[in-house]
Amino acid sequence: MQSKMIRETHKTRTLAYIQAYGSITSLEAIRDLGNTRLSDTIFRLRNEGYSIATEDYKVSTRWINARGERKYSIIAKYVYKRNKP
């Protein structure tokens, strides 16, 4: 009997990551998974019934404004809510 081998894809790696860590950002996806199209992967997971919320996440940049304060950007953080129904 042959065992069915599941091919690892961006989708399977991303799902395993957010199940393990609870959330993922674009930078984490690129750095840890080699996935440069995270929003597409999340879109496909949502279409399969996984509950993944998008939250705004404030991150500091390397830039400083005229008052000497750090500038910030808002990025998407995808948060895993529950198992597939």
C-alpha cells in the first residue's frame, strides 16, 4: 500500500505557521516561509473556510521626523481565529 504524500506549499506552510504562532505578518512570511504573496495565501485559506482576521499592526520604521521621533507604518497582521469548520 502506498502512502499518500502531502506536498508542502505556501498554503500548508502558512497554515502551520499561524496555527503554531497565532498570527503572521508579511515580513515573517518572507523571512520564515519564503512567501512573498501572503495576502493571496490568506485569501485562499479563507476561501477554504479558515477563520483568519486582519488587524492593523503598528511598526516603527528606520526614519525619524523633524521632532526627532520615530516614524511608524501600519501593516496587516493576519490572526488565526479558529479551526476550519
